[in-house]
Amino acid sequence: MIVLLDNYEAFNELYAEYEPTITTISREGGNYGIFMVITASNANSVKFKITQNIRLMCTLQLNDKYDYVSLVGQTNGLEPEQVKGRGLCKVETALEYQTALSCDVINEGERVQHLRSIFKEMDNAWTGHSAKAIPFVPEEVTVQTITEHEESDLYIEQGLVPIGYNVTEAEIVAIDFSGISVYPVLGNEQTGKTNFIKELLCIMSNEFDWDVYVIEPSGGMLQRDASKYQADGYIDNTDDLDSFMDGLIDEMKVRHKDLKDFRGQEEQDVTEQVYMKKISKNHGIG
């Protein structure tokens, strides 16, 4: 296994808590077939407790000639020629070397484009497991960017509703309705409460086979969305609300009896959350 760690300064700034792990891998990883390649911009970027475990140190162009000595040992005045890709490494003694170009092109811009094309072909051809991408929050977060995220697939399989991003960890956040009777969404006017409901309608109608009802005061802000996403009911007046509430109470009585029967079948005191997962699989959540 080869671990490629590019720009150690930035890595250590963002993930300082992993420095002991990197130290351990640099010291003991080779015994288990785990090897590392670390890049940094200068001799002091990587701490001594890590560099002391590195057997082969290679440099490219450095600002200070004394940095070559600290990294590869005595050079007897040897410095790499001012040629791109030229550097020093220590193989028993300090030697000058020339790195190979990745491809034959006119300039660096063409090289980058050519490499991107090669990497894309490799990615398209690969059918095995791929490395997890570095998490990030898209500049524009939409329902599509949320539901197409690989984490969302896992949440949906578990009956959880993905609703957005944790901007600190760049991870998808999901709601477990089976464990929450009432999920309040609070905010001042024009802060996005109605848009949040529209998002829920869209995701639940596309990803789940649940019974969904929309209730709002007269105004019709959600009526079009309730119709668009095929909600099982839309209520915006007193008569419809009275009828819906009567039916909801009857449904609760039926489910209460079903819960008692379910507990009897399981021969144990099953929690409401376990029962709700059973309901969500077999009947849909209302």
C-alpha cells in the first residue's frame, strides 16, 4: 500500500490531530507493507520525529543551499543545476538526478490538460472500489446535489431523509423520522422555512413510499408543490382539517392496537421506534 501525502504543511494545519498517526506509519508502516511519499515546500515543514524515519530523502530546487545538507547530508558543495525537475537525493552519497516528464507537450498548461484527460479515461475504465473523494460543500446546494451524494444513498436505504450539509464537516445531514414525533423548523420570516418544506416534499416523494400530508393556513404557498410532488393530501381550511384530524386519530388507534399485537408477536417490549421502522417498510409513514 502506497500513501501519497501532498503538501504536508497544509495537511498538518488542517488535520494536526493526525500527526501522531503519520509518525507511527512513517516508523512502523514499512514492516507491514505500508509506504508513504510526502511532499513539502522546505526542510522545516516536516517535524524531525517524522523525518528521522524517512530512509530516502529527495529534493528539487530549494531556496537555501544549506537545506540540501540538512536533508541529504554532506553534498561536498553539490547543488542541483537550475533546470526544472533537477534535484538531489542520497543513495549512499549525495547524487544529482533529473525527474522524468509525465508527457511530451509544449507547456505546462497542455501537460495539465493531457494528464486530466488520461486520469478521466482511467477513472471511466475502473470498475473496482475508488478512494473516497475529499468532502466539500458545493457553492450551490440543491435537492439534486444532496440526493446524488453517495452518503445520501446510504441514509435513504436506512429510511433517513437527507436534508442538507453540515458545513463544518462537509457531510450530509439526515432526519430519522422514526425516532422523532415532531420535528420543529424555526426561523424568522423569509428565512427559508417554506423552502425547507418544499425540499422535504421533493425528497420524500422521489425517494420514499410514504403517506405525506401538507397543512398550511390559507394562502396556497404549498398547494402547487403538494400537487407537483403528489402529496396524499393538502389541507388549507377548517372543514378539511377537522376531517383530517378525525381520520388521523382513527389511524393512531389502529396503529396503537397494531403495536400491541406486534409486541406480542416479538415476545418483548419493542420500542415505538422499532415499530415505526416496521411501519415505514410495510405501510408507509403518515
